[in-house]
Amino acid sequence: MKIACLTFNPIQENTYVVWDDTKECIVIDAGNCNPREDAALDNFIAEHGLKPVMAVNTHGHFDHTLGVEHLRQRYGIPFALSSKDRFLIDNAATSGSIFGVKTGTLPAPDLDLETMQEVRFGNSALQILRTPGHTPGHVALHDPASKALFTGDTLFRESIGRTDLPGGDYSWIMRSILDVILPLDDQTRVYPGHGPETTLGHESLYNPFIVEVMNEEVNYRS
């Protein structure tokens, strides 16, 4: 499996193109927001001879969905998102205006990740992990074979996603990180929705949010 990251829009959001030897690909969290960024994504796809088969989102915040309609129109592919985050699509224009970003009309999801266990393309499949907290329907996408994990805005390098936006919950995001994400292999490479890559081993040692909660649990049990 091969992975490329393109960073788009004023929020500096990471958009991932993921493909295998069949050249079928998915686009995770398409954040391209203008003709120049649309062209950058299209050119990358064309230069690598890729065939997009799905636009899949870890969650529904506007900065991660700005490019979805372009992908649907250009390649005729479905949009996959948890139905629990549909309200964020419906309210995207208001959310974007707070950050000075015009969102336009965002498409309704074609596929509900709540009813799916994996996302398939070519000969590959990414497991869907439920990681609510940043948003109610947030998911992570995991490939055990290559130890790749797309965490969206749940886990960043030495930080975590915001929980002060509509639908956010700090206790949920920490349980998602501690119970769903951290039990994976320490060598798992994390591809977050913003900022640089990291590994779970690094985060277990140096992420202050994780270290604080883990220390609190150790002290409680002792």
C-alpha cells in the first residue's frame, strides 16, 4: 500500500491518497478548496495513473470535506461518512464562516460508515475503527499489514483533537485514544488530519494528554 499526503486549504488540512498495485485508490479527507488545489490533486492522480474509487472521511468538519464534491463530479465516486456526522455537513457553511472560509454546498454522504466494517479498494482494505470524541461519528482507518493508521483529528503528533466544537467530548476522545488506538502496535505510523506524521510508540511516551491520563489511572489503581 502506498500513501501520499497533500496539504490543502487555509486550515492546513492533510488529504491522503492511498493506493495499491492495482492503481485503485481512495482519497481520505479531501480538503482541496479552490481550482488550484483541485488541479494539484487531479495532477497527482493522473501522474501516478490512479483510479479513484471512493472519497472517505474520518469525520464531517468542513476543512476535511471541501474537496469531496469535486471528486464526486470528476470521478463519479461515492462519498463515505458516518451518519452521526451528517449534521456537520448540514452546518458547514456556518462553521466555515467562523474561520473565514466559504464552503459552498457540500454533498450528502452516499455511504454510511456506521454500517461498514472496512473500506475496500483494489486488493486492499482499511479497517474502520470507531473513535468518537472530536465528533460523534469520527472514525480512524487502519491497515494492520503496513501498520498505517489514519487518525483524522483524534490524534496528532504530541496533541489531540479539539473537543470544544459541537458534538465534541473530551472523555470520549480520550477513551477512543486509550481503548481503541493505543492498543495497536507501537510501530504503527500515524497519519493525522493536521501536522506531521508520528508513531503510537512516540505518542505513548511524549503526548502530554496521553501521559497525564495514564499516570492518573496508575495512581488511582495504586
